[in-house]
Amino acid sequence: MAEVNVNLDAHSYTIHITTGGISLVGELMSKLSLGNKILIVTDDNVCPLYADTLSSSLVAAGFKPTVLAVTPGESSKSLTTANIVFTEAIASGLDRKSAIIALGGGVVGDLAGFVAASYLRGVPFIQIPTTLLAQVDSSVGGKTAVNHELGKNLIGAFYQPRMVVIDPQVLDTLNDRELKAGLAEVVKYGVIADGDFFTYLQDNASALLARDPVVLTHIIGKCCQLKADIVAQDERESSLRMILNFGHTVGHAIEAEGGYSEYNHGEGVAIGMHAAALISQHVGLCEQSQVTALKKLLNRLDLPLTAPGYHPEQLLSYLVRDKKVVNGKINWVLMSRIGHVEITHEVTEDAIKAVLEQIT
């Protein structure tokens, strides 16, 4: 079992990465001094695959789990669905030592984490991510949220899990589109923090798409370590952690404009990274060769670079409502070179519009 520690003083926790990890959750949780009542939040796709294995592991360790499956997809990241989870928690008699477990992808993790942060003013929360995107990014760092019709992730809280258990073997049941969505977040880490890792991804792009278990396990551990290091320095995104938003500003606008159904999160991030790289070049921060390298890798991983048919003015309306806007100015994460980014709010509206026209 590989372990990555997220060092946050009283909020520190361990990420456990191991094949067959779901069957070990009960044993690992028994060391956390929790109450015996547990609520597992999952979705209708993941539930028949892994809920029984997880429940059996919990029962064997003396816990009493209840399973709640929500509708798959971004539409479940809502206050309406959160209320369903709150109701189940109350009906199941969860108290302040009872844990809520997220068994699923990023939507389930964000939803369950938001409920855990709010229910009884905060109950223990466990992440068991079942998509690559959740394993390398959203399950780590404590961001929880639901969406509003006017924007993505506008209602939420920073709330760290007590533990994360990652089982790379579950990716065998992940469809190709979701695998590629996760790879977009993997590429992000290379761009923002580690040029050598970006080169590794270039060298192993075919192996990633072929689901080579050794390569996948390596990138999961690497991304978790990179994110853990960043979060440990800036838990609540006051400075350094903002670099994790590379590609997300335009990406969230793409998702919202498509009604959270046309492009998934990873696809939105891929388009958003392309846009951010173009803005970087437009303002003279990086060279064309760096933009080209990013585009080539995204192409090799079969990720989109543009959103044909979308309207720049509509996308701009989402950008100005983004949660990263401060005093009316958008905080952009821009690329100076592969492996290094900078944060700035000095990007003109004309520059933004020019790039939005390029990607639509």
C-alpha cells in the first residue's frame, strides 16, 4: 500500500493507494475512533459495482452502514439532492461521530462532502473516489460544493476528509470518456508544477489510454503528492493553491453554458487549459512552443481543445460570476512555461474575448 500524507496540523490525513482498497476500508476506518453508524453516498452507476464490497468491509469491522444512491451526473450537485442526503442522514440517526462516505466520482465526492461539512455542523467524511478525475484531484484537498444555476461550485465549504482510499483497480470499469476526463487533470499537474512529469505524460500517453496499471498507479500517486504539497502550504486557497485552477476558469464557463451535460468537467478543463495557454501567449507570458506542446499532448489524449458553436459573450458572462473573481477582476492562472504558472488579474477584456473567439 502506498501512502501520501496531507499535512494540515489538526486536519491532517492519509491517502491510501492500493489495489483492492475498497475491501480494506472497514479495517482502516476502525482506527479513526468513529461512531458505528455510517452513511454511504454513491450513485446509481457505482452502487451495483462496489457498494456491497464496501458495506461488507464496514460490517466486518463493526459498523452499521446505510447506502444512498443518487442520480449520476452533474445535475446531482444541487441543493435539491443535498437535501435528500440530509434527510437520509437524519432518518438513519447519524450523530456527530457518524461518518459520511463518498463512494463515486467528483460529483458524489463534492455532494457528500458538502453535506458532511453542514450536517450537525460537521461530521467525519471519508473519500473513496472511483473515477480517475476524483482520484487525482477532487478527492484530495477538502473542496466541497454544489452548483447553482448561475454558476458552478458557488455554494460550498473547505472541509477536509478524515481519510482517502484510492483503489486503482476500479478504473477497469470506467468508460473511456471518463478516463480521458481524468487525464485532463493529470496534464494540469504537469503544467502547473512539474515539467518532468509533463514529459513523462508525453512519453506514456499511449500507455495511459491503454490503462497500463503500472503507469496509472504512478500518475495517481504523483498527482496526489503534488496536490498534497500545495494544499499543505495553502489549505484555503488564499495564494499558492490558486494554481490548481489552471484551465478551470474557462472550463467552468464551458460546462455551465452546456448545461453541465455537453462537456464533462475534464473536457471543460482541457478546453480551458488551451484557452489559458492562448491568453498566456497573447499577453506575452509564454512562447508559442509551450502552447504547442500542451495542445499536442491534449490531442494525443483525445481531449477537446475548442467548443464549436459556443458564443464568447455568453462565456464571458459566466467568467465574471466565477468564484475566483475579486473586486470585479478575474484571477487568471497563466502559463509562463511547462511546469510553471503565474497568477494575475491583469488581463484585458479584449484579450479574453480574442481568445474566446479562437476556441468557439
